[in-house]
Amino acid sequence: MPGLRQAPPLRLFLAVWPDAAAREALLRWRAAARWPAGAAPTPPQQLHLTLHFIGAVPAARLAEVTEFLAVPCAPCRIGFDRVEAWPRGLAVLGASAVPPALQALHGRLAEALRALGLPVEARPWRPHVTLARRAAGAVLPPQAPSGDWLVRGYALVQSAGGYRTLRHYPATGA
């Protein structure tokens, strides 16, 4: 019909948020870094582990996508033990070991995204937490922060001038 506009697509991703203790430990560790002028540290409430970046999804598909992405998720712990500088000035914490439960979750979500006809990154998954952008030349503490993240589930998140959790999918089982 003339005059009707479609809602803009939603920019979506799937993520694991740190528990409060892990976030506080990460923030204390990050506070010891020396950042170059113009660096943009990730806001505390946006620190996360991306499972899959989905990208633009028509708003009309949100209910379908939200329901279809509910896959089994076992609780587990992941440690970030590698301080890394990535291209384009990204400062990240990487994980040298991925727990089997988290790798399985990543795989199940990839299958669900493919079944929905949504994109799945072709490159191997490198679990990490982005600490800052435009951070080339940052001096970070050489030892990664101590403590693991307790994965108690995952979330479907919209990125639109900030992050908004659209649905939390809790872990099941012990």
C-alpha cells in the first residue's frame, strides 16, 4: 500500500554476558591499562562474548528468529587468558581453550541460523572479549584477568546505538 513504510531491519547478534564477579574483575584489570589518545574502551555494560554476529534481519522475522534460536545450552565456564592486539586497533582478551559445552552451543546456533537462512561466519570462531577500539599502542597488563566467566545462558541482542537484550536463553542442566 502506498504510504506504508516497513520497519527498518534489526541488527542482531548472539552473546554471552559475564556474570557480575567476572565483569568486576575484568574492569579492575582493564583500569590498569594505559590507553592511547582517542581509544574507545568498551562500555562496562557492553562487555560480552559474541557467539554469532547475525547482522540485518527484517523486523517482521523477529518472532520466528527468536523462537528458532532457542537451542540446548549447558552451563560451563570459559577463561580469557590471552591479551591480544588485533588489526584495526582492537584490544581483546582471547580464550586459548573453549569448553566443549560452549563449542557445542556455538555449533547448534550456527545450524539454527543456517536453517533460518541467516548468515554464519565462514572463518573459525575465535572467542574473545573486545576491550577497546582505536587502541593501537595501548599498554595492557601482560597477564589476563584471573577468574572464569560462568556461562549461564546466552542472549539475542539488538545493536542500535547501544545494546538491547531481546531474549535471554537460560542454560539447562547441571
